[in-house]
Amino acid sequence: PPTATPTAAPNLAPTATLNVLPGVTDVIFTDDFSDPSHWQISTSAQAASIIEGNRLILVVRAPGASIMTLRDEPLLSNFYAEVTARTSLCSGNDDYGILFRTASGNDYYRYALACDGTERVDRVRTGTSSPLQSAVPSGDAPPGSPGEVRIGVWAVDNEFRFFLNGRYQFTTYDPMFKTGTLGFFA
């Protein structure tokens, strides 16, 4: 029997892929951890931060303990920073990551990866943590150990974009801290 001729679907014009790293061009600063004088190095019975063999090593020796180390320079406002993190002992809610726009040991943003395969972002102001992005699972965050992941933070004005292994994860916004240095924590 005769049938209706289907109407052809309209042709959609291709759209450009969103550039999740606008403004990123050449490397303007790199640290190969050959000069420990720029880092806050410390050792205690509970935790330690050391530089050895061109690596920054963070060690947590006691349950519930933590360690952070901050670089003294450069002072950054708008930037893209990337680091490769390797875990050798990591389980459950243990977490590690990058600190950025650190004004002091009590004022900073923290991009945290937990050893359960989740990631989150916090603002720490006067030592009190507030979530900007609650913990969400990520296929790029290594669960347990050993693990290796390339952590990236793009910060421009009030907007922060987060990357793992070069893959965009999510965006958060916050106007609190405008400039600061980088650091790491476990």
C-alpha cells in the first residue's frame, strides 16, 4: 500500500568544540623540585614533606594526620597548573591533591582526590573548610594504590576548571581569594 514519504531531518550546522583551556599557550614556569629552599619542608612523628631525587614526597605516618607544603613563589592569579601525583599507600577516604591561591596555611583552595576514586574542591578560610564541589566519583581518579594521575587546575578570575589526565572534570566559581601560591597536601 502507499505510504507517506518521511520528512528529511534538517541538517545541523557543526559547532566548535568548547575550549576548556582558553588562554593557555606556552609554559611560563616549571619546578623540577631541584631547589628545596622554595618549599616548606617539615618532619614530625605524624607526617613529613621532603624533597629527594627531584620529587616532592609527602608522607603521612599516623591515621588522621595530614601534611601540606607550600611554595613561596610565584604569586599567581590567573593560571593553569599541572602536576603528576603518584600514590604508593592510599586507601578509603585518604586524600591528596593541590592547593592553589594560597594566601597562608589557613587560606586557600584545595582540589582533593580521595583514594576511593572521588574528587572534590574546598575553600579553606581561616582554617575552616567549605565545599565548592562536593565529592563526586571520577573514572580518572585512581582508586587505591599504587596510582598515578595528572592533576590540572585552570583559574581565571572567579572561575576554576579542574582536569585529571588532561580530561575536563567540572567547573566551580568563587570570588574569595584572588592571588596566591601553589602547594600540595596529603
